[in-house]
Amino acid sequence: MDKQKPPAPGEDFRVAIVGAGNINFGSDEGPWNHSFRLEHKLGPRLKVTALIDPSEERARRVLKTKCDSFVLSAYKDTVVYPTAEAFLSALKPEERPHAIWVGSPPAFRGRVEEGRDLEEVLNKGLPGVPLFVEKPVSTGPVDQAFAVANMIENSNTLVSVGYMLRYLKVVQKMKQVLEENNLRVMAVNARYIMAYEYTAKLDWWDKTQNCGPIVEQATHFCDLSRYFAGEADLSTVMAHSVEHFEPAGQLSKIPVDESRIEPVNRIPRVTCATWKFDSGAVGSLTHCVALQGHNYSTELDVYADGHMLRLVDPYNAPILYFRRPGDDHEEIVRYQNDDPFFSEVSNFIDCIEHGSDAAPILSTYEDAVKTYALTWAIREASERTIKKPAQ
């Protein structure tokens, strides 16, 4: 972040933030922290007018941290609201935000039913105000998520969804190689091997809470697979899993008391899936809850005629290895000081202030729902092949 240009001076940019949790305000678990990127993009122009969270204590705590720092001017007048409805009812015309940042749990959005229809509430209360929405877009039925996408499309509201890996420079380099050589992707092979030892949130281990690791975690790799190869034919998805009750599914360092979760709701240890894309290409994904310690192992391969592109460790130290026709050696591409979280924030704000041609929005709401649909298709396919334990 210290390599970014200083924010340009200008008028105040008002932001309402939904959710006082880790995705918007950071944690020790990862690099996510949208408020930090907003501060560096906008500098003294940033004015967070509202923080919406049902836990007033949590909201006050993060605001105190901000107000005790050099970004005091952005947060000193922030008002805490328990719900979006309370925020909208108290809003004065001169306080209309330029953008709303949605980082609340996906269980409360992406649906049409009352209480879980945050996008519709905000769209009706503040029509036309751009929304930044975190992934996954929901935890509810896929058809309802598509209904929300249709509502957003009809309202002509600018929306960006937080599939930040699309913004990595190495990912854009991969797209460049494919497009410049007029290549048709033949196959995409994704591997997401998780380090589970310190994942101490009980809800994560419960499929009824976070929908399981494919929908909640491997969603980024399903999204990149679609980004490179196009739309998946969901009718072709096949998958198998290793379950907690199988010998191969026994884990020695689970940091929660899994007995508190009903056996049928415990997450799979491994999910392996294959499918066809509309283009005829083949996709595959292996997600594995297997490693201990802190570091994950994540890779994604893209194959095309004469070409192999291998993306390694996109979350921490992204490296692209690729082969060209006529050369058996792999070229290596790295970029220093690349922050995809900042890039997605920066592009979104540039579009708001300077128009849609100012910077690309790489994940629209409808696009994100298509990734959501693929993750559910994989989860459901794996559950259909589970062999029940002997009684």
C-alpha cells in the first residue's frame, strides 16, 4: 500500500458500511480489510457516515480504533445503526452516500424473503446508489440469488462483487496470454488445500451455517475457472467427497468440538469435482481440508493448445508459470506490491466518479451468482454420492 499514489484532493466521498466484522475492518486471519483500502484510495475525502451492524458493541469498538488513529476525520461523525431500515429512516437528503459497502454475513442477503433481502432494501431506499457486495452473494437458494441479480439489472445499479483474485496482475497476465494468442481453453484444474488447525469458528465446520467449504471457500477458484473458461454446464457436474465418518476423513487437530454439530451437517474433508464448460472445455476442482499449521496450498492450471499457465499461491505470493509453443521451459512472472483488494476498491470508486469506462468492474452481481450456482452444483453432486456409514 505504501507504493500507491497519494489520494487526489477533492470533495467528500460519503460511504455507508454494512457490517463491522473482519471483512470490512480486518483481522489476523487474512489480508482482507475494505476500510483500510478505502482510506488509502480516498484519503481525507473519505467520510464514513454510517456503520450498520446489529452489535452496537462491535461497531463502537472498531470505530474507537479508527478514531484513535490518523483516519479520525473519516470516522469522527459516523453514526451506528442496528439495521439498514433504521439507517434509511434516519437518512437526510444531504447525507445520501456515494457508495454502500456490504460486508455483512451472506445469510442476510441475496434472497427475496424479508429479513434476508438486504440488496432490495438498499435499492428501494437509495435507488441508484452503487453497491460493493462481498462474496458469496448469499447462503440461500440459487434461484433467489438470480432473482436479486435480475432486480439489480433492472434498476441499473452499479454493483461490484468481491472476487478480488480476478484483479491480480498475474491473473490479468493469464487473460492477456489467452486473448493475444486467440486461444481456446481446453481444461482448467484447480486445487485448494486448506490448513485447518487454526480454523476455530464452529460455524465454519457446520454446513448449515456457512454452507460448507465449496460454497464458502473454494468459491474463488470456481470463479477463476469460469473467468478463464466461460460458463459451466451445471448439468454435467459430478463430484465425490471424503466424509468425517470415513477412515480417510479422520482429522487429528480439529480446533473445535465437532460433537456439537449434528453428524449430517459436518463438512466434507475432501471434495473432488469435474464438469464441462459450454465451450466443451473440462473443469476440475479438488478442495481438501488436510494441512496443519497456517499456510494453504493453492494452485490453478489452465491448458490450451501449446500453452500451459499455472497460477501458484494467489492469496499470498502470486506466481505465474507458463509454457509457450516451441519451448519446453516455464517462464516465471511475478509482480511486486500487487494488492487485488485495493485494485477492486479503486476500480469501483473510479467507475462511480468517472463513469463505467474509467476502470473495469471484473465481477458483476449476475456474474457472481453464476459462480454461486456452480459451487452449489458441486456441493449437491458430492452429497448425492455419499455412502452412508454402516449402522
